[in-house]
Amino acid sequence: MRPIVALAAVALSVASVGVFVRSSAVARTETTALWAEFLTKLRRHGGAGVLWLLIARCVRAAGSLQLVGVYERDLATPPAPVRARIPVTIAPATLADVDQLVPLTAWQEDVRDHERSAVARHIEDGLRRGRVCFVARVGARIVHCTWIAFGWQDTFKGRFAVLPDDAAYCGGSYTAADYRGLAINTEVNAAILRFLRDRGYRRALAYIDFDNRSSRKTYEQMRWQKRGDLIAFTPRGCKTYVLRIRGRIEPVAERALPPHCHDPR
Ligand SMILES: CC(C)(COP(=O)(O)OP(=O)(O)OC[C@H]1O[C@@H](n2cnc3c(N)ncnc32)[C@H](O)[C@@H]1OP(=O)(O)O)[C@@H](O)C(=O)NCCC(=O)NCCS
């Protein structure tokens, strides 16, 4: 076992004991859920992912903590051809797709009825404002979406990507849980790079949480380059604080939108 995994397992055991000594049924359920999350994280994101899960959990009462890599894809070189492991049809979504897009855009497949209309409005606004949502379909069912923004995009709470005319921002990728691991995100990523190149864009930007190994694999395979790292801390109910760790992180966490951009809030 690698030291980082051992350290994470010890920390998790201590955390579990802490929860367990409260010795109620609720505490036992919490412990079981924590172990399940630990094992999933270990399988998908490795020991470093587990360690980060524990650190993020420790500060959860105060707010959310993200360690993020800022990625850029120079569109001078075309993406390598890549195919998902099942046949999918990839195309930009239209307003007719909004209903199906709601759970995928919300990253919540059991999205509650009272939240649906707010998410649907957000999707419609995005499409009307010129954002493009690439979807992958299996038959008639939409199983994946990734959003592309031009001009600007909100990234963290009270922070924005402010994009030059030759750049686009990609984000919000979501594959339905029962279709993951089939390279659908990877084929969609390649389709988006081709779409942007064909329209004369010179680079694409994105950010990825460091413990999202699946996303990183896709971006590395599609030859995105990491150009910087940052820590983002969002205290409950407040705007996000951003600390640059390394490299270049602009323009994905700017404090304000320039006057010609409309502030969404
Ligand atoms: C991240 C996410 C979009 C990836 O979608 P996907 O269609 O499963 O991605 P791919 O199949 O193209 O995955 C890329 C790599 O990760 C692996 N992978 C992805 N999901 C996996 C899973 N559930 N189990 C095992 N491996 C998985 C794939 O095997 C692939 O590696 P490979 O090419 O060496 O086989 C999806 O997991 C998801 O929706 N996650 C929740 C939202 C999220 O984190 N979005 C990303 C924000 S940047």
C-alpha cells in the first residue's frame, strides 16, 4: 500500500471512530456512508483523492474547499480521432432538449420537482445567450452534456472566466451514472475541439478539480495543457477566495465582469 493511501486510511479510521463513539444508528449510517465514499474515491481517484476528500470534509462545516488545475487547449493542432465504446450521436442541444438536460446540467439525476424549473430557466437563458451545450445521445436518450461559453462564464461564487474573442470556456461535463467509463466524455471533448477549431477559435480553457481523475484523463488524452493551480475556498454564504499556487490561472477566476458583459446576479 502506498504511504498516501495508508495515511488516508488511518485518518479515515480515526474519523470513523469519532463518528462511531456517538454510538447511535445515525452515527453508524454516517460511518458506513463515509467508508463507501472512501472506497469509491480510492478506486476512481487514488490515494491523493482520498486524502483530499478527508481534508475537504474537515473544513466542510466552514465551507467548500477545491484544489483546481487550470487547463488550456491550443486549437492549432486537431484532436486525435476517438470513439466512445458504444455508438453515440453527438450534436449541440436545442431548446427542445431542455427537459432531458435538466438532471444532467444540475449534476443531480434525481433532481427534485421544485428545482426543475429554475434549472430549466438557467439552461434556456444559456442557450439564448449563445452558449452551446454539446450532448451525446444513445438512441433518443441524452446521456451526456458539456457546456461551452463565449465572452464570459461564472466559475466560482462571485468569480468569472472573462474570455478574449479567440477563446472559449468548456465546463459542466456530466455523463449519466449508468454510462460512465465508456469514453463518452472523451468523444464529446474531441467533438467540441473540432467545433471550436472550425469556427476559428484559437484556444479553449477549462478548470478541473485535482481529485477528478476521470476528467483529467480525458483532458490529458485530448492534449489539454495544465497551466496553473489554485485553491478556492467558498465560506458558506460568501464569495469564493482564490489563492494561486502555481503557473497562470487568469482569466478563469476574475473578480468582476467588464462593463460590456451582463452580470447574471
Ligand atoms: C467526469 C465524467 C464527466 C466522465 O465521464 P465519462 O463519460 O465516464 O468519461 P470517459 O469514459 O471518457 O472517462 C475518461 C476516463 O476515466 C475512466 N472512467 C470514467 N468514469 C469511470 C467509472 N465510473 N469507473 C471507472 N472508470 C471510469 C474511463 O475509463 C476513462 O479512462 P480510459 O480512457 O483509460 O478508459 C463523469 O464521471 C461525470 O459526469 N462525473 C460527475 C461530474 C463531473 O465530475 N464532471 C467533470 C467536471 S470537470
